[in-house]
Amino acid sequence: MTTEALVPVFAALGDETRWSILAALGVGDASASALAGRLPVTRQAIAKHLAVLQEVGLVEPVRVGREVRYRIVGSQLSATARRLDAVGVEWDRRLAAIKEIAEGL
């Protein structure tokens, strides 16, 4: 995943409501109406937040009869987590090098 692809993902995740929607979808697929019943946000606002999450590839709609439910796209979340982990590993490496230098003084 490129840095250019990560920026919109992090922008989408930077919103508390969208984060709450992802957390709710982590429990299971849900419609915008069901999410609105669980969160202190209107159905219309949920639909707008879902559109943003869908645009960056974090959720996808699935038609179940006449209802549209949303589910998390695990591969996108995993790719994002891998990039964050790579940053963390690099910082750990740098901090270990600084510690080694400081202990050698």
C-alpha cells in the first residue's frame, strides 16, 4: 500500500463516528439503519460516513434481500496495519540504536 493510498484511509479513520462505525461492523455486518440504532447519529449521517469508508476501501455494501448491509474489507485494514507495523518496527530499530549509543558513552 502506497503512502498516497494511506492518506485518505487515515483521513477517514480520523473521524470518531467513522471509527465507531468500523468498530460496530467489526462485530458483524449491519445496515445503515441498524448502525443508526446503535450510534448517536442519524441514519443519513451514517450513510454519508459509510460512503466515505467505502470510497477508501474500508467497507463494502452487500445486498441481502431488499436491505443493503455493510461489511469491513479485511484486506484493506490488514494492509493498513502492516504499514503501521513497518513504521513501528523502524522506530523500534532507531530507538534501540540510540540506546546502544547512549549506553556506550
